[in-house]
Amino acid sequence: MNEAKSGSTPNEINPATRPVTETKPTNAPLLEARGVCKYFGSVNALEEISLQLNAGEVTCVLGDNGAGKSTLIKIMSGVFTPDVGELLIEGEKAHFSGPREAQAHGIATVFQDLATVPLMSIWRNFFLGNELTRGRGPFERLDIKRSQRVMSEELAKMGIEVRDPNQTVGTLSGGERQAVSIARAVYFGAKVLILDEPTSALGVRQAGIVLKYIVHAREEGRGVLFITHNPHHAFPVGDRFVLLKRGRLLGSYLKAETSLEQLTEMMAGGPELEQLSHELEGSSDDSQIAEAGRELASEAQPTD
């Protein structure tokens, strides 16, 4: 009878040969970009961009035109693939072959110009491409009553009362149209909401409506990526602020680490404004140009 080796049992499995069960990291971000780069020929649209989107948080990406915001959105929503770097969903590497695959992972993107179809009824907009049906085979048809009821219930959760489900979306305000798109994404299971300039071209009151719905989505535990060029809209609702400039990361700050004044100054480019103001004041005898230079100089001064 063979004796077992000291310190082991006859049926012991060598730890090195045990199957390894992969587990998702705890508290991992819902969506993360690591060192993402995107090139279009000789143009570096994005260079080494990293950001995290956590559950129950609003991450605001700020930057002027040409900062790379649109390219970043398209990478995180599956329209583009990064040339360098990677995306992770809840700690696991992800590669999207297109927007539908990103949607299947719970990532919903609301583009302002594609948010709704104005001449279509509210309930049809809500279920566009995902219509509720009843019956089978040749007897399958739209379940209009259930669709209208569900749409009304979901919009009521966001504080919008729809009196007539058949009214066209074009009769709603800009803020309410954005709310329809957000409610639709939430209803269809989005964990992550990517909002592309949702308050752009809206009045103060309508922008306030959209911001309220962003807060509502955060309170439900969803991660929100709020793309904007307006720090006055971002700061009240944001938890984390990512600043882009010409495709590069200018900085990433938690709310406790910055202020509205500091965000505004960084976006405006204080030193650049100051230099431009001196050039304007000294390059012309035109009083209006000189006055514009003085206004720029005042904006470039740091705020206490």
C-alpha cells in the first residue's frame, strides 16, 4: 500500500491545477475608458483619455467645439472603436462592433438631433423599434392600449403628464422631448445614459427640466455621462467633471475638488484669454475692439 506524501491526502488536488473561476471586480465602474486614442489620418481626435462612470453618479464631460467630446461619445456608444486603449464594462474588457451591441450591454445614447421624431405620436416615439405586440403569426399586431398605458406611466414617473398619447412629440417643449428619450432608455433597461448636449439651444426653464431628469436617473442608481459645453448646467448636477481640450485630457475633478468659477476659468483658458485681450487692446484704435479686449481681460482674472 502506497503511503500518501507528508502534508497531503490521497484525494487532494494540486492548487496549481484547480480551475480558476473569474469574478467581476466589486464596485467596478459601470463603464470605463482607459488610455483611449482615436486618429483620423494625421488628426489626433483623442489622445490618452481615461474616465470612469459609476452607478449613481453623473460624470460631466466639458469642452468647447473641437475638444473631442463627440468622438468620445461615439467610442463609448459603439459607433467608433478606439485605435489605442480599451473600454471596460463593470471591470471586464468590452469591444463593441456597433451601437446595438453597446445597447445590449445597457448603454443608451441620446443624441439631441435624433432624440425623437417630431411628427410621430408620443407613444410611437417611446416604443420606436421595440413595439409591444399581441397575438402570434399572421394575427400579431400592435398592442396600442398597453403601449399607451406603459408610456404614460413611465413619463409620469418623471413628472410629465400626458393627456393625449396620440399627440405628436413636436407639440412638446424641447426639455420634454429630451425627457421622453431619457424615459425610453430607462424603461428598456439602460444602466448607462450618455446624453449629448441635452440642454443645448434650450431656454432656462426647459434646461432645468432636463437637469431634473438627469438627477432622477442618478437617484435610480444609473450612471449618467453628461456631455456639455456649459459649466453652469454641469456643476449643479455633476459629481465628477472631465475637461477636454483639443482631444486631450485637461483635468478630472470631483465636485469637492473644484468650483463653478474654476471650471469656467479652465474652460475659458485664463492665460489664453489674457494674451488675446492684450493683443486686441494694442492692435487697433477701434474703441469697440479695445472694449472687447478689456472684457476678455476681466474674464481672465481668477475668481476668489
